Amino acid sequence: MKEKELRRSLAVLPIGTVMKLTDLSARQIRYYEEQDLITPDRNEGNRRMFSLNDVDRLLEIKDYLADGINMAGIKEIYALQKQRAQQKQADLDKPLTDKDVRRILHDEFLNLGRFQSDKGPNYPTH
Amino acid sequence: MKEKELRRSLAVLPIGTVMKLTDLSARQIRYYEEQDLITPDRNEGNRRMFSLNDVDRLLEIKDYLADGINMAGIKEIYALQKQRAQQKQADLDKPLTDKDVRRILHDEFLNLGRFQSDKGPNYPTH
DNA sequence: TAATTCGTGTGACGTTTTCTGACATGTGTG
DNA sequence: CACACATGTCAGAAAACGTCACACGAATTA
């Protein structure tokens, strides 16, 4: 699936195409870039070039706005998402700590009897 | 999979992008269009707009040319492909004729003993 | 109420991209 | 040699896009 990811992040679309695809005005798209919600590439002639991922994000932004969320809110949403993704990557990179191992074992013990009787131990989950 | 087909045939790429994606010159791309090897859309301003399918085909054309096949040959290849595709569609559309049914039954008979002994009847397949 | 902020529209003006059409060129082929 | 093929190149015009500035209505704040 690495190739598909690459394709989706290839910056190949000019703003005119993106306008049609998203039904947003050039002004809107440029403003969202100004607000760092998207960061399209530039070609040699300084034209913005967008990827399919950019288009997806623009459609998301449109939805958030329609839901009454403002720029600041949307920025926060993406900041949280980014944070979460980075944490996830860090988790994959680093081996488990002793503390993690204990927690996992603990959780497994908690779940041991869970589906054996209707009224199990019912420990609190944390 | 209908959606994917649609995406691949959406004309969203300007010629500049296609040039980079295919490493062909604008002159070459326009010439191949002139030869009816591709038929990109036009936007309201008369600019050519290409789909991913167009890009694929251009890469194919490039390969054929590299193999020493000339325009006429490539045209013929695509004409045959089109013909085959149309026939396939026609087959799907029309019910089987009596002749088809007889042929199919015949083939099935031929295949009946095929995998039962190492040295089967070994009839010619046609 | 007056001032400010937010998200967007609009216009001016300059640069880049693309269009068509014409002519040039190198490489084969009859 | 003359010709066809595939491509390069140039010119002039039109379309698309860039930035910058100003405007505006709705919401917020002083």
C-alpha cells in the first residue's frame, strides 16, 4: 500500500481543478493555506500544486466549517490528530517499557474471566 | 469498483503535470492526440485536461515507441483492443445462440475425462 | 454603540502556462 | 533524391494563477 500513499500525496493538481473538485473559491483555498490548514507544493513557476490528500482535507475543512467550527477549532483538530499520529509512530519505534508490560499484563488479567459468567468480577477498567 | 474507474477517468490534470508524469514534451503529447491515440478533455478555456487513464496510455505509447512500433502500429493495437472490448460487451449483452450452446456442451464433453487418468482421450482442443 | 475580528468577495496588475499554426530538422525508406 | 515521420522551436494570443489591497457582513468585544 506504499505506492497508493505516494500517489495520493503527489502534488499534481492546479488550483482550478481543486476548485471544481471541492466547490471552494480560490480565495477560500488560499486562505486555508494561509491558516496552515493545508500546504500545497509550488511548481517552478510558483503555481500551487495540490495532491489528492489536499483535496480530501479541503473537503473535510468544508464539512467542519459547515458544522460551525471556526479556523481555530479546525487547527486544533489537526494539531491533535498530528500529535496522536506522532505518538503512534513513537510507540512503534520504541520497545515496551517495564511499566507498559505490567499494564498490559494487568489488563489481560482483568479480561480473563470477562466472558465466562454473566456476572463476572466486574473490576473497574482503570 | 465503479468509483475507482470514475476517479481514473476524471480529467483533472493540465498538460504541464502530464509532461512531468510521463517525461514527454508538450509537442509529443499534442501530436499523439492529433493521431487519435488519446482524447483529453478540454476545460472552458480550451485547455487540455487529462485523466490518470490518459497518463497510463501515454506511458504505454512511450513503451511501444521505444519498442520500435510506429504510430500506425500503435493505432492498430488500440483499434484491436477496442474491438475486443466491444465484442466482450456484446457477448455480455446478448443471450447465447444455439450454436454457442452446442459449442459449449461440446467443450465440456471434451473436458470430462481430462483429469481422470494420466493418458486421457487427448482429443485435439479445436 | 463603536471598534475589531473573521471569513470571503472582488479588482488590479504582473507572470506563467497553454493554445494554435507554421516552419525546421534528423532519420529512415521507396 | 524526394518524401514521410516524429519531434523541436518560435511567435502571438488567450487563459490561469500569483500577490496585494480594499470592502463587507456577521459575530464578538470594549
